[in-house]
Amino acid sequence: MPVERYDARVKPAARAAAIDPAARSMVVLGNGGGALWTALNGHAARNHGWWERENPLDDFIREVVERDAAAPARDAGVRCTIAYPFINGGPALDFVALACAAAIAAPSILGVAVHPLFGPWIAFRAALLLDVVLDEPGEAAGFDPCPGCVARPCLAACPTGAVRFPAGWDVARCLTYRVEQEADCAGRCHARAACVLGPGHRYSDDELAYHQMRALHAMRPYYEAHIRPTRR
């Protein structure tokens, strides 16, 4: 999509120019379902010690993106800058806004973006910022699933009531429960698992556990700094 379509959705600090002022288009790279996890397991089996890395999934993504996406673009003469959601310490893109602007996903009350086929079992792994103009939106243009969902099993599935309609995801309520009652949500997000979209593409139990524990590790400092002081 053209850079302007993304920039219109985000605050100035998250706009594309903060990373590459010359970028004219953005390509979002992501995965749906469990194929990425299967590929990572195969890669780790061929590369001894891969699981002992600090960030085995992120390192695998970086290797694949740079080899199979960025390198061919550059070989074709296209100027290409890569942005990842997992690299901190500098300007960062809003990847949920990016995926929605590219029409590969839509917002949901779960706090994650959802895809028409894969449901909530998607993730956005990288973005290519290019110096050429592209406009090839995905299949989620106009997709807005939650208002039309009658069952909404995700609401009852959340053990702390952090998912509500139409309010959406209560971040403070979710984080407080996750940090203080770790065991109950350690293996999966119950609300996400209950979503009626894409149940056949749900991540495997070991992948869910990997992501949940990583998320909890990131949540704890935020909870200690911003939520716990207000509860004293």
C-alpha cells in the first residue's frame, strides 16, 4: 500500500518517515495458522542449539525475511528498508494499524487483529519500506467481524472479563489478572481460543505456550510501572 494510507492512521512518531523518509510504499509480511511454527521447528532441527537462543523465533523471522523478501527486492533494483515489531530502541511502526491499512486484517474486541480465514491466528512479522509505488490491498477490506458476531464466546471465555462488547479489550484488567494469576492463562489466551473465526488454524499448544510466556515476560514491567502503583 502507499505510505500515506498507513500514515493517516497513526501518530507522527509511528509514521514511515521516522524509519525511511524516502519510502513510498509498504509491504506487510505475516503468517497465518501454524505453518511458521512448523518451519521454525524444522529450521531448529537442522541448526543445533537454535532453541537456546534468546529469541529463536525472531531470529528465524529475520533470516527468512532478509533472504527471501528483502534480498530479491534489492536485486531487482528496489530500495528496501526492513522494519520489525520486535526490535526496540528506536522508531517503530504500529503493526496492527499497518495490517489494517493494508487490508490483511481488521480490529477485534480481543485486542488483536483478525483475518477473514485465519481469524485471530495471524501475526505481523515485518514490513518492507520501498521506494516504488504499490497498491495491492488484501482480502480484509471492509471486514468488521465483531459487530455481526451473535455468539461472542470470547466474552464468556475470558476468566477475568477483560473482553467486552463493544468496549473491547480492557488492557489493565487483563494484565493485572495475567500477572497476579499467571497459571490460569499461562498456556493460552482463553478468549482468543474461543473466537469463532479460523478455529482450524489455531496455533499448536506448544506455540501458544511460547507466545504466552513471552507476552507475560513483557507485561510484568509494564504492570509494575503503570498498574500496580494505582492498586496500592
